Amino acid sequence: MLEVCREKTRAIGDTPGTLELVCADMANFAFDTQFDYIAMAYRTFMHLLTPDDQRRCLACVHRHLKDEGLFILSVWAATPSAIVPNLGPDDGDLEYAGRCPIPGSDDSILSHYSVSYDEFTQILSERHFIQEIDGDGTVLHAVTLPMIRAWTTPREMDNLVRLCGFEVDALFGDFDCAPFSRDSTEMIWVLRKAPAGS
């Protein structure tokens, strides 16, 4: 992914500011500076599979934020109704996820997936089957991508971020900043580094 970012950066050319790409463990990184703002992209936090890793990551972010600094992250808003149908091992059946055209060509990306949940560990195991197809429907390339992630409930996340030294500025239910509700499928947490001693 860093190489993809480098390629896109070269394609864009000169832009204001600076960009430094770093390969590091998101639960154990160290820079010589603190930041006003840190963002953790779409559901990245879910790749921290244990409570210890989640706490270490949040502590690391907290150390790297300036006083009153802002941290924004998103996680899936897991609900029992979404989890229960997929409890237990993967049955091998794939569900259609979608088709996305590739700009500037007749080709498109076709996506299928399967998922299973471990209720005790709160781990979800996914299998994504991705195909690149041409305008006639011929498969040009196909790959199966496994993914393991952990889910947290809204109450767990709220307790976790507060115990790790953050105040909750806002909690949104989607990327359009709708208020979080029982029907939300996303949790967008807007967190601020709590003042020392609070």
C-alpha cells in the first residue's frame, strides 16, 4: 500500500506541504513530534484483534497528539442482527457485494464475499473474491483475499477511548455526519486529547 501511495504521489506531482510515508506498527510507533490531528482511515482500528493491542494503539496515538489535539477514527457498528446469521464457521457460500467500473476502460471489478463471526472473541473472518472482468464478461484476473478483524460495541468503544485519555467530541453514524443511532452501520468517533489531570 505504501508503494501504491508513492505511485499516486508521483502521478499527482508537486503539491503544497510535505508527505512522509512510514512503515510501522500502529500499536507501537514513535515520532519525535506531536500532531494537532491524527486520522485512522476506514475501519483500520478493527485490525487490532485484542483489547491489549487496541489499548496500546490508543495510548500511542495519545502520546503523539498535542494538548487538545484531535483524533478521528471509524469502526463498524456491529449489531446482533448482523452477527447472528453468520455465527460459526464459514459455510463457503459467497454473497454478491457489488460491481465497480474501472474509469477509462470497459473493464470492471466484481466482488463477492463470505463472513463468519466468533461471538466469544468478537472476531470476524472474511473471504473476499475479487474479479477483474472485461466488457464481454471475460475474467481477466481473480484473487481471493482473506481478512480478520475484531468488532467492538458502542459502549465498549466509549469506555475504551475514555480510559485511554480521550474526550468524545462527537459520534456520527455515517460519513455524512448523521447522528449515531440504533440504525447506524458506522461509528465515526471524533476524539480530543483530554486535558492533563482530567
